[in-house]
Amino acid sequence: MMTESNNEKNLALKITSAVRDVYKTEDFIPLHAPLFIGNEKNYTLECIESTFVSSVGKFVDKVESEFAKYLGSGSSCVAVVNGTAALSTCLIAAAVNRNDEVITQNLTFVATANSILSVGAIPHFIDVEKETLSLCPKKLEDFLSNYCEIRDDGYCYNKESGNKVSACIPMHTFGLSAQIEKIANICKRYKIFLIEDAAECLGSEFKNQKLGTFGKLAAISFNGNKIITSGGGGIVVTKDPALAKKIKHITTTAKIAHPYFYDHDQQAYNYRMPNINAALALAQFENLDLFLKIKKDIHNKYQKIFQNSEVELINEMSHTSSNYWLNAIMIPQDLNIEKVLEEVNANGIMARPVWKPMTELEFLKDFPHQDVSNSIELSKRVINIPSGVSEKIYKNYL
């Protein structure tokens, strides 16, 4: 009879073989490394030679205009220093106050919760669904219908805590679309401000509409491990011109325009993206469509390899298109994920678990939450495998 450790080792070998089959190398394979094949050096050198390397410059303006055009739906974009700053700015612009409750999913990167804490608000964790790994609309509806009410001032309140429920932040996990249309409709009925954590989903769509354009605000990340990168950096997205103006003001220390005097009309932050980062972002953006095509091919290769096996590759749902930022597999429930990960990484393949559920982090465990059983199960079963566009794959693609 096969021992438990042998089961994990055998699965790790299958995963290792699959990844090496896709990437065609015996070298170490990272989870998601950046690829610089375009104007990165040209644009950054131009930026350096101009001396405009900080938060003012033509590349910042170009990033904001080009991304707004790409996202469509009447979007405006404000470039910021990173995705977490983008989320915090969204909450400030949405007028989320201290001790307001903000709904978010329990299975997410910690930045989502940290951004809520940064404005003094209270994160309220709702479970994800297994199909999308994102906020479950049914569990969101159940919480709001059973525990919340719209009061005379027109806002939603938690009947148990008495706190105003100001905003909801679903996160599109690994580039897969949440059921964002259902979530948006629920938020609209309950007068809750919808902010999309679109950090991972640049290029992904729901019913041919770009993710990040369904909420009143959205945050996208350009961290070094994202589908395109500016080193750090991100953007805030909105379709409301007044909100866009407010966001630019908040992210520029709320400075009142004047030729030389310094005057500021509210607490605010220096969150503007530096021009040198914007130069890198713009060069990367010029190859986004190519990256999306190649990453779809990478996913399809994994799909063929893992079909009819005990490994379940998580796919986009119908009416959506994923950027497949990170490919996620689900291992059998009876296997030990730590042992599988240990073996895969020992084989020279960078693999990572999904994040620890927010309610299992010591500093967040006492915040309000509903049933989060899906999050807990998924944290013990989901593994991310290499998904980046390597130089070798890119050259073979041409």
C-alpha cells in the first residue's frame, strides 16, 4: 500500500513534469518573472536624460491616458506608487470613515485588509466561492439580508454592530473574474460603494467588459510579479470625472495649485507614480496583448497535461476571459499541501500556496466574519504553478 508521503511525492513529480513540459527547461523555473522585450531601456533612459524622474513627467501622463483608453467604459486613471496605495486611495475617495465596515473576501492578499485598516475602517470577511476563488455573491447576499438594513439616511448598517457598511471590495483572484455583475447589483441594492481589487486582473474581462470598470473605483497593481510591471506602481480607475479629480488631489498631498506657495486643504499623501516607473509601465503596456496571448497558451498547455488526472486546473468561467496571471491547481483533499509544495520546490519549480485566510492571521482573526469554510478548504488545496512568459517561451512563440 502506498504511504501518504509517497502520494505527495508522486503528485509533486507530476506537477514538476507538467511545468518542465510547458517551459522546456531543466533550469530553475520562477513563479512569475518579468520579461523586458520592448522599449523599457529606451523609455527609462529618455526619462533619466530628461531629469524628470519623480512624480511629474510625460510618461505619467501617457500611462494615465493609455490605460484609460485601454480599459474603456469611460474610464479615467490616476497612476500611483503601488496597488496598496491605490486601494487606500479608493477608500478615502469613497469617504469611508473610521469604524465603518468594509466587506471583503476572506481569501485574498493581505493588502486588501491592510488598506481597510489604513483608513480606520473595520474589515468584515465574507467567504469565497470555489468556482472563481473570489467573493461569493450568495454569501454576500445572505449576510446583507440577514444582518443589515437600509436606514432613513439611505445607507446600509449592520444591525448587530450598528456600524455603517460603507463599501465592498471583491478581489479578482489570480486574474479570474469574480461574479462581478451579481456583486455589483447586490451592492447597488444595498447602497454600498463597490471598489474592485483588480490588482491581478489587468486584461481580464467579464462579458467583454474589462475588469476594473464595474465598480465606482478600482485598483490595479504593477508590482514586479504582475502581468506587466513598473517595478512598483499601480493605477486607480474610475468612470466618475469628479472622483478622478479628487483622487489626483489626494495622491498629490492635497496641494492647492499655486506658482510657489505651499497650501494643502486636507490630510493626503504623496502617492503619485514616479515618472521613471511610468516609463517602464508604458513600455510593458505596449506588449500586454502579446503577453495575454502567450499566457492563454500556457494555460491551455497545462489544461491538456492535467486533464483526466487528480489535479484540477482552475479555469475561467463562461462569459469571462482571464489573463491567467497565475495558474492555480487544486490537489486532492486528502493530501498534505505542505509536503507537496516542499517536494515541488525542491525539484527546482517555484510553487506557492494560496494566501492564508484573513481570519487565520493573528492580527485579523478577531474582526467580524461569516462562515468561511470554502476559504479554509481552498487554502489547504490550491497551489500556484509557474505562469510567467519566459524568454524561451516568447522566442518559441514568434
